[in-house]
Amino acid sequence: MKDIPLHHHGILSSRLAIGCMGFGGSWDEAEPYTLEHMKQLEAVVDAALSIGINFFDHADIYTRGKAERMFGELLAAKPSLREQIFIQSKCGIQLADEALPVRYNFSKSHIVASVDGILNRLGTDYIDLLLLHRPDPLMDPEEVAEAIELLKKSGKVKHFGVSNMHSAQIEYLRSATQEPFIVNQLHLSLAHRHFLDQELLINRNEGGAVSFDPALMPYMQQQRIQIQAWGPLAQGRYTGASRPDATEADLLTARYIEQLAQQKETSKEAILLGWLMKHPAGIQPVLGTTNAARVLACQDAERQAELMTREEWWSLYAAASGTFQPVILP
Ligand SMILES: NC(=O)c1ccc[n+]([C@@H]2O[C@H](COP(=O)([O-])OP(=O)(O)OC[C@H]3O[C@@H](n4cnc5c(N)ncnc54)[C@H](OP(=O)(O)O)[C@@H]3O)[C@@H](O)[C@H]2O)c1
């Protein structure tokens, strides 16, 4: 397996991770999850473990805490599981309610209380990684640093990271703490290509619409920050989901992916993820599927990243961008 930045920080994580946002049933707090939901989670965890995936991504807000609670039930039923896996969760987003809008909160009291909630729902003494979910414009790095120090000293959190942040925000947070931020989780996929567009469209008219921190990719590569991709399956846009908003470019890219998958005797998911994983940053896709069969369909992704030619990689990028029409064989 190719080394990824997480390994340099002592976390022997798999290349792929499972995102747990889809578990817990609905986002309605009052609606409980069912036995069927539990079985679905168990099947996904079993499928993941069977192909070597040992990294699970949570957030305190997913299905309003129910995803973590379900996962905690699974850990309680299989106590040996905790030591076999890495658990990451996130805090810092407060969901809207009748009285207040959605807001981000990096205050010390909120971060510390959020971690207690996470540990309580998961039924574990520690999490391997805590990410600050989305940048809080009112954040005070000194206060964040105090929270981090407290959580580290208590053993409740082993490592820290961020999500959806640009390089200046990470540097600002780092100015107050010795603790490294070892992950940045971002929306990246063949359908969400801003991280490449920013580099490729520099000094070109089409570059005007691109919104991505131009320094972010090289910064994270230099600093050995693990880039995690959320939304890596593009919600099935290229692998068989029927999407009412699909464009001509999406449909053609989907056919091209299918053709590549047939030629290479692999799955469409492996081609799609292989494209992302070919990037030298060692991007770790966080798979949002709740379907055990789809987890297994992703197994060959790392190998496909290695096998993918430069020509195929560029053709996929250009096809998804709508600037190139790959030849589809009859
Ligand atoms: N840091 C952040 O701000 C942030 C934001 C969003 C998500 N996340 C994390 O990233 C993970 C993944 O994100 P995501 O769920 O948005 O993205 P994803 O992995 O791109 O998409 C997963 C969704 O697409 C569906 N899907 C995939 N292939 C399909 C196909 N061929 N046909 C039909 N449906 C298909 C899945 O359905 P099935 O379940 O049926 O497979 C699931 O609903 C989340 O679980 C969460 O852990 C982080």
C-alpha cells in the first residue's frame, strides 16, 4: 500500500475510509433508528473490514447524533472492534432549530462539551481524530488551543485536524498551538474538480469562476496534512445513480467510466476513485455509501489508481469538465 500522510503521524489507516453520515435513519431527532438500520451498518462495517478498511468518519451532527449512537451500539456488541479501527469525528457545527440558524462554534466550552457527547454516544474513552468541521469566523485560536490541550491531556482525543479550511485558516489556528493539524477533509471528486481547476486555469479567462484556495494543495502536501475527500462517489453521478440534474458531460463521463471498467475488468467505482487517488497527495476518499455491496465495489480503487495512465486520467478530467468527448466504443 502506498504511504499516505496519516502514516507519518502514526495512524496506520487504510487508503479508503467509510463515512457514516448516512447511518442513523432520518435527520429527524425524534425518529428512532430501526433494527434494519443496525443490520445495514453492521453489513457495511463487516464489508469494510473484509477488504482492509479500518477508518471510520463521523460527526456529532450526523443524523443528529444517531449515527454515532448506532456505531456505539455496534462497538458495545463487538468490544474487540474498537482496537482494530480508527474513529474520527467532527464538531463545530450547530444545526438550525426553531429559534436559531445554523452556526459554527469553535469556543472552548463547545468543543470540549461536543467531545464528551461524541464519546458518550460512541461508548468509547477516546477518539483517534477530532476535526473542526467548518471554519468559525468568530474563532479565537488561543481558545481552540486550550480546548485541544485539555482534550489531548485527558486522552480523550489522540490527534486533531480540520475540514473545509484553506491554508491561511490552518496557519492561523496553528499559531496558537504546538499540536499539528494532520487532516483537512474537503469536497473533492471528479464532479468537484476545483482543486485542479485552480491550478490548471491560472492565467486563463475560464479561471474567473474558480473558487478554491490556490495554495491549499501544495500547502497540505508540503505539511504532510492528510487530504480526505468527502463526496468522492459524487453521489453516484457517474456510476449508475439516476440524477435529474445530469448534464451531457456527466452522461458521457459515466459511459467512459463504464467502458474503462469493462476494459480493466473492474468496477465503475474503482475507476472513479482511482482517478482521485492517482493524485500524488495521497488523497483518502471517505465513502458515504450505506450499501455493503458498494463498499466491496470500491476495493480495487488503489490498484486502479496505479494502473491508470496519464492519458486516461486527463481524458476523465476533460470529459467531466465538458471540454472533451472520449470515444465510446459500440
Ligand atoms: N466534512 C464535511 O463537511 C462533510 C460533508 C459531507 C460528507 N462528509 C463525509 O463524507 C462522507 C461521504 O460523503 P457523501 O455521502 O456526500 O458522498 P459520496 O460518497 O459521494 O456519496 C454517497 C451517496 O451516494 C449514493 N450512491 C453512490 N453511488 C451510487 C449509485 N451507483 N447509485 C445510487 N446511489 C449511489 C450512496 O447511496 P448508497 O448509500 O445507497 O450507496 C450515498 O447516498 C460522508 O458519509 C461523511 O462522512 C463530510
